Amino acid sequence: LARIQTDSVVEMLRELYPDLRFEITVAMSTTGDRILDTALSKIGEKSLFTKELENALERNEVDLVVHSLKDLPTSLPPGFTIGAVCKRENPLDAVIFHPKNCGKTLSLLPEKSVIGTSSLRRAAQLKKKFPQLEFRDIRGNLNTRLKKLDEKEDFSAIILAAAGLKRMGWENRIGQLLSPEDCLYAVGQGALAVEVRAKDQEILNMVSALHDADTVLCCIAERAFMKRLEGGCSVPVAVNTMLKDGQLYLTGAVYSLDGSDSLKETMQTSVNYPQRNEDGPNDDVQHVGITAKNVPGQAQEAAENLGVELASLLLSKGAKHILSVARQLNDTR
């Protein structure tokens, strides 16, 4: 999947800059790829899928790195920035069923059916909605997980991001798309990010052509929400964003590990601002790690403020307690 995502970004760049040569020279495994016998939420490393790649960027061995945006921490190490956020693929979660359950939905599975997911966020929401089902960790890349599902009887279904399945060409395996009413998605899910050196103006200018303005604004709001909550993969935090008629709507929620305790709110703001031609130091302002020169600065500020305000509202209602209990419980599991 990482290779397919990188290829798709390079293909877009080749179309924009036919005179430039792009080489995909490095294939690396990261901490998150190597440690497969431990739940993601338990490894305790913030940059599970990014650190090794950023080291190569820092050493000038590579000029840009393609990530799933949901893997990138809300605070990047000094000297790095997200130079492009590409148009978002479907951000929803998808259910893939064991062949014997083909044609079913989660609500039609027999009691005590086991569902595989590596995400605390998915498990917390679905435990509440489907208390008759059991949820267990499943790790490995998409190929590995599908193989575990198909070739063994351990799982009745697994939950994955619809975006990854679509990019792999496995859309036909999706048995059920989970609506935001069933399961709010992860911050940044479905969007690809291109990370570059913050001071490398040439590369920054080049990749900024890949920015999708709507996706940028949605993801800035989501990342600001997550950052204010101090959330990560060790706590269940979920979002849903929508941009319509210049209004950005953000729904955000926090959950206890079993989903029994939760807080969920929606706020909106106007992001209907014109692009100004401002030369000078303001060009490279980062909003939660994203540098988007071709998206109006006021709109980015409004999106970031929306995320912060929504998180502050949830914190005022007790989100900190829910998340700290979830974190402690996860640490002792």
C-alpha cells in the first residue's frame, strides 16, 4: 500500500513536471512495520510509521516522503513540514467479511462473532453499537490481514480503511461501509501527505501544486482537534468533517475503551476567504504541521481555530478524564 500511494503521488508530479526525473529509490520498513506482535496502541512510540523516513529526509537521502496523513503526528519534528495534502479518498471505515459471511452486515453476524481491528477508535465505537460481537487485535499489512481473515476461522470480519482497500484495487471485498453514525473515522484518514524539509523552498513550491484546498481545511481542523486533546493512537478519538457552501463542519468525539463513556459535539465555521497574494515571511506559516501556500491563510486559521474550540468544548465537559482513563487502561492491558 505504501508503494502504491508513493507511486500515485509521483505520477501526479510527473504529469505536472514532465521535465523532472523522479526516482523512488528507497523502500524502508519502520518501527510500526516491524513490531507485529504488539497492538499499535501499546508500542508507545509517537512516530511509528514515520521516524525512519524522516531520518532519510534529514540526511538529504530523499527529498520527499509520502505518508498516510493519519500516521503523521500532529507535531512534526523541527525542520519538517507537510508540503502537500492530496485530494482525500473516501475516509470511512469498511468491513471485510470472512467468505462464509458474505452478504451479511455486522448486525446480522451470530453472537460472539470475532471482529479484527488494530484500532482502539473503531473498537470503542463498535463495541457500543454491537455489544453482541467480540473485538480482537489484528496486525500486519493489508495483504497479511486479509490472508488471516480468509485462510483461518479466527475472525468473522475485519475492519479496515476504505481508502486503503480502494487504492489496492480491493473495493470488491468491502461488504459494508460504516457511516459516520456507525463509526466516526480517524483524523486525516483517507488523505495522503507529502512531507518535505521545511526550508527547501524549491521542493516545497513543487509539491504544493498537489494540495487539495478542501482536504487541507478539513484535515487542519481535524489535526488541531487531536492536538488540543493530546490524542494519539493510544486513545479513542474520532472525527467527521464536511465542507459545504463555504462552511466547515467538524464533529469530534472521545470514547472510553469499551465505548460506554463518550462525548461528541459538532461545530462549524466559515472558511469562505479569498486567496491573498502575500509575499514575505507569512508564506510559510504552518498549521498543525501543514504548509499550504495556495490555500487562503485566513481559511486555514479558521479551520485550526475550529478544531481547537471543539476540543476545548469537549475538555470542558470531561474529555480529559475519559481519555486519561482510556490511556491508563490501555497501558495495563
